[in-house]
Amino acid sequence: MTVSSAVDTKNKPSIWKVVINNLINLPWTWRITIIYLTFMLFMPIVAMFLKVSTEPPAKFWEIATNELALATYNVTFVTSLFAAAVNGVFGTLIAWVLVRYDFPLKRIIDATVDLPFALPTSVAGLTLATVYSDNGWIGSLLAPLGIRVSFTRLGVGVAMIFISLPFVVRTVQPVLQEMEQEIEEAAWSLGASQCQTFTKVILPPLFPTILTGVALGFSRAVGEYGSIVIIASNTPFQDLIAPVLIFQRLEQYDYSGATVIGVVLLSISLVLLIAINLLQAWARRYDNR
């Protein structure tokens, strides 16, 4: 190494100085955003991964893949996907009715859609468990058919559908409001049926928005705890979800086990959300052709 190159290396600013200087030169809105996301989002996630990194790989794998953990992953993610798919259909239908039709009490029904946002999840769980119990208003009608909802995996699905419904409705509704009805009328004038008009004209530009609502609803369902812990029996290998398992591990002072399950839950959620976002991007490219 020559003298000039040694001097250049010595005087070269460190990577941290470069980052700090760049942050200082950013607009104040960017600085506030980065600081807020760092403290509220990035640091907790990094801390969780750092905590779990202290565990030996063999122990991590043993905790993450034991039979109870795998059963809770199945209940959590499969049921969440089911709930999100159901809301993708019926949430779009509800948004369509609220946008395209005028009827009595429309404002009240429109406001009621946001009830799961405002209602405490424990209250929602208590209400659902009461209504869908064998002696409840709805459960008493299903009991003679041999269908039990409360304290079963089906009850977990009902709770997930309840708390994630507004995400689909409120995501699709603004897009429907901006769509011009003249396009539909033009399709009808050309001889297209209502079904053809919906599948060929309305659904393609609406599909990425529906996927966004489904992704948001899925994320909400995966992390739900308050309502499910009440309406489910929380029985291992039946209707026990991963968030409840994490809480049970914490009650047993098994912080290592709780952290491992939490990291696995976070990792699977991120992978699924990335896959859904890639599907959205593909749908947008397909629509623009």
C-alpha cells in the first residue's frame, strides 16, 4: 500500500458517518418517519431475532418443530387463510351493495362495518361465544344439525372472519366508488350479461384491491388473540392458536420457547405477505397489458 492510499483510507469517513450525514440532509418529514419506524417497528423485530439467536440451532429447531407447535401453526395459518378468503368474497359483496345501492338505514349499516375496529376483542369474543353457543341465538339453530361453533376450531374461524371483515370492505369500497358505471352500461349495451360484465369488466381492475384487503385481513387474523382465547377451548391439537401458545409459554416462564414460536410466526407471516404482494404486482402487470 502506498502512502497516498494509506492517507486516503485513513481520511475516508466511516459508513456510519455517511449514513448520519445523509440522514441529516434529508427533509424533516423523512427524518421523523425513519426515527418513528426505527423505534416502533424495526428495533422490536431486530430485538426479537437477536434474542432468539442466543439459542443453539438444535434447540431452536426442536422448539419450533415439535408436534404442539406444528399443530398451532396449522390452526393459525390455515384458519386465517380461510377467514381471509371468505371475507374476500363477502367483503367485496358488501362493499358493492354499500356503493351501488341506496336503501333504508344504509348509513347505520355502513358504520356497523367498522364495529370490529372499535369493539374490544375480549368483548367480541364473549359476544360470539354467547351467540354461537349451543344455547345461543345462532348456535341453538345449528346444534340440531350437529354443528358446534363455540369452543371448536370453527369458532376460531368465525372470530377471525368477524375481526378481519372491515379490512376487505374498506379497501374495496373506495375503488368501487371511483369506477365509472358507464363502462358497465357499455358492456350491457354490447350484449354482455351481468355475470360477464362482472368477471370481464369489473373484477380485473378490482382484483389487486381485493388481494390487498385479503392480505390485511389475513395479517389481522394471524395476530388475533383476545376474541379467540374466549370463543375457543384452547385445546392442544384441536383449536389452540400460536398467539395463545406464546402466552401459555410466558405464563410458564418459558421465555425461550415463547420467543422461538414468535419468530416462527413472524417469519411465516412475512413470507406469506411477500407472496401476496408479488401476486398483487403480477395482477397489476396483467391488467395493464
